Amino acid sequence: MTSSFTSRLKLERQASGENSGNWGNLVNYVLNRVDASVKGYQAVNVAGSSNVTLTSNNSTSNTDDDSTDDQVHNAILEFTGALTGNINVFTDAVETNYALFNNTSGSYTLNFANTGHAANGVSVKQGTKTIVYSTGSKVEDIMSDLGDIEATNVTVDDGGSLKIQDTTGGEFVGLKANATTTSYTLTLPPATGSADQVMATDGSGNLSFTDVSGSVDWQTTVQTSNVTAATGKGYFVNTTSGILQVLLPSGPSAGDIIGIKDYAQTFGTNKCIIARNSSNISGTAFDGNLATNGEAIVLYYIDGTRGWIVIGNGQESTTGTATFISASGGSQTCSGDYRIHTFTGPGTFTVSSVGNPAGSSSVDYLLIAGGGGGGGANAPSGSPYGSGGGGGGGGYRESSGAASGCYSRTPLGACVAAITVSASPGAYPIVVGGGAPTTPFSSVGAAGTPSTALGLTSTGGGGGGNQTNTAGVAGGSGGGGAGGGSGGAGNTPSVTPAQGTAGGDGTSSNGGGGGGATAAGSDATAPAGGNGGTGGSSAINAVATGRSGGGGGGTYGPGKPSGTGTCGGGPGGPGPGSTSVGPGQAGTVNTGGGGGGGSTIGPNPGPSGGGGGGSGVVIIRYKYK
């Protein structure tokens, strides 16, 4: 019988008469393997988006106790590298155990599983450590189900929170210390108390349930305008026609009580503002907002520090405590305290929590449609001869940025407010407009398609004209004219502020430039095609980027330069300032840039089409912490 290997650690079992003179080395290799399996550590780079199978060798490969051992047979594994997609990390399909550390970066999941059993693996949260064991076909996370734990004291360090999960494991209640806490202990009451009681402290940290002094006298007159609240009164507030304000009493005393109820189930559409009237609400100097349909709240004045606190119905988050928007959808990045969702294709911006004005309740946006196509030059033979106009940039709409960090943007958004979002409904469909296709020779460029988001629409850029269909097409920004025709109108349909500008006029043979977001396309001249109009530059995604520029006009005849493109707009054919025949160049993807017009020199050996427009983009940004 020859030597064999164990199934779990792959240790060599010596057969009688085998490996004469080499037993010492082979036994050492086995000891090295045992040493690594009990105490060994190895870092494994799993960067990228591909699954990783850990190396697994027989003990004969482990010629020392460090560098030559495989990855599977180590007690501790640390995974490193930047993930660009969700991955599986596979170990041998045998019984074993590990201590794991997911030290990767990138917002993707790492699933640790037995080979051939990915569905029975364990997802290791990024930045965390855990202990697992394997049955050979399933990996179990010991740390996720420790059962009952008894301890004299539990300390949560560094401003963390103690989280108690619900039965689904998806939601939790958390307890967290104030950032500037002076150490103290709260002792809970010995029993649950009675219905409608509140919890109070004796000043030494001992909590007890107590009855609320006073009650709410609900007024039967429905409030349809702003109201100044009186102590002890409750108000039915109807916000059907618009936002209303309830002004709390001035100079309140401990025990004062106020009630507010949504009369018409419209707080989600038109909120009710709780004006604090110089008193704190839940310990902060912010007005409160009731923004959930059907919401009811009772406020109790406790003291000058906490001020008005919520009892009965309602939540603390509806008053002065800062809460923030939480949402998903698109490609997500962060810049400081601000989260950015970028959509380069269709999707849904889903709001799960709306926050409040003390934190965030509205989003800034950049909405760009697809760019128009450049006009095609005339046919390879026949007359008249002429070039194509540049395509117009896609419609450009943006907010001021004041709600999410005041990044650089165009003057277009100076006075445009951010959009207040709602969690009911919280799903906002996103449509990203496609750029116009490449234009055949002797054809008018097609318009780009619109982008829609948050109830807004940006119109696609207009196509460039050609020699026989001279006028540029109207759109978000207009296409450049050709054959002596005028440029297409911008900001069509009209919105305020304007979403684009007009295209430039063409000469009898040279194409005008397509309009851009902030500047009209240049007119063609006798010796040259018109340059595309300037687009807009925004750093909503933390990088100042030019978008929605017009395409350059094409040119006719040797020695005459074609128009240039800017902010994603494609140049006239066959390149910026070119004096040769050739097709217009395409607008840049996800900028909404217009395509360049085709260029010709008369009857030529090949067609010169117009460049296609660049696709649009939707970017949403808000404060998330």
C-alpha cells in the first residue's frame, strides 16, 4: 500500500516500507501543516470581481512552516484588496474552522463558502472579523448566533451604539451616548408601568413610570390656516391647500401639553411645521415637521433643556432631532457628509427614510438628456454639395446645490431649489435619455431622447441640418443649421431656467455649431464650420465635469476647418479643426454632448455622416449624515 493523505488537513500517512530515508522530512512537513492549521495566519488578496478558490495542497508541499504552505490550511485568513463586484471565496469541501477578517474595500459582498456550495456560505461584512466552521457542504457563522450571554458590564467603545435586532434580523433599536456625555447610569423601573404613563428621572438616574399631568382638550374646529397653540389644547390641522404652521406657546411651564393631528391625511404632501417659539424641541433648537399622512402627536413641556418632548403618538424623529435621507439606486459614492447616486441607465431612486430639515429632507439633482446627432454631409455624387450642422446638447437642468454642500455649478441652477422627497411613495423612476444615433450622409441628425427624474424632464438635443434640409432641429439645445439655414431653437419646450440654447446658423456650404447648455452654437463662416456652444460644468459628483456641449459644424471644401466641440460635444468631421473630408465625431457618453456634423469636399469617394449624440445622465445628491 502506498502513502495516502487525510481528507481535512491533507497530512501524509506513511505506508509500510515507503519513503525509506525520508521519513524525517515528511513528518516535519506534517508538523508544519499542523502548526499552520492551529496557529497559522495568511493574508489573501481577493481584489476584483472574480470568485477566488483558495489554494489547497498536500502536506508534502509544505516544506517549511511559513512561506510554502497553502492558503486553505491556516487558522486565520485576512482578505484584502479592492472589490469591484460581489465575490465568493471558496475553501475545501471538508470539515474545518477559521477566524476570518474581511479587510477589503469597495461596497461589495464577500461570501465565504465550501467549493461547490456557494448558496450555503456566510457573508462576511466588510471591516469585520468572525469565527466560522464548515460541515463540508455548509459554512456556519458562530458569532451570528451566540445564544444567551451573561455579563456584569458591557462597554461599547468610540461612540458606537448598542443594537437590539427585531425577530426578522433586518431592523433594530439602538442606544447611543451623546457625543459630549458626562458619564452617568440610568436605572430602569422595576415594572412596566400603566398605559399612557411616561418615564421620568429623579435627577439621580433612577427612572420610574409616572402619569402625565394634564390632558389634551381637542378642539372641534378644523384648522385651515396657521394657528398659535394654547396650553392644554389639541388641534386638527388640514394641510390640503398648503403647508401650515402651529406656533407653540411662549414661555411654557413644566407640564404644559399640546396635541396636533393630521385631519385630512395630507401631511405627507403638505407638511405641518411645529414652530418652537424660542423653546427647544427634544433638546434641540430646531423647528419640528410632521410629514407623514395621518400623523398625530402630543407634546409635553418638561424643562428648559429638553423643552417639548413627544409622548403618546408620534416619534421623536418628527420633531427637532436631526434625521437624514436614506435611499438606494444607481451607482453610489460619497463626498464627505453627502451621498451621490449616479444613473447612466434606467433605474429607480428609492427613498426609505425622508429625514427632516434639521438633517436633510430634500435632494439636489443634475438631469441631462441625450445629445442630438450631427447632420450628414451631401451624397457622394450630385449637387449641391455641403456639410452638416452640429447636434445640440441634451437639455440641462440642475438645482442650486445649497441642500448638499454648495459644490460648483452653472449659473442656471442659482435660484433652483432642491426637491423634497417622500418615503410614501418612495420609489422615483429614473429614465436616462439615449444619444441620437449616427446620421447617414445627406440626412438631418435625429434628436436625442429625454431624461426624466423626480417629476422633471430634460428634452433631447436637436439634430443638425444638412445641405438640402437646411434648418437645425429644435430641442433641449438646438442643432446647427446647414445649407444657409438657421440653427434650431433651444429650450424647447420652454422651462425656467432655460435648459439649453439655440444652434448656430449655416452658410451655403458650412454647418453651424450645435447649441450648448450655457452658450449658443457659433454661426458658420465662409471659411469654417461653426463651433459647438459651451455646455455646463458641475461638481455634483465631486468632480467638476463639463456636459451638454454642442457638436461642431462640418465644413465644405479643402483647407476649411470644421467646428470644434466642447463639454462632451463631438467635433465636426473628421476631427476638431480638420480640413479634410470625413464623418462628424460622436458626443461623449453620459454627457449629453451633441454629435459633430459631417464634412465634404464635393463629389467624394465615400459618404460623410454626422456623429451620434452622447447619452444623458441623472445625478442625485443629498446630506446623509
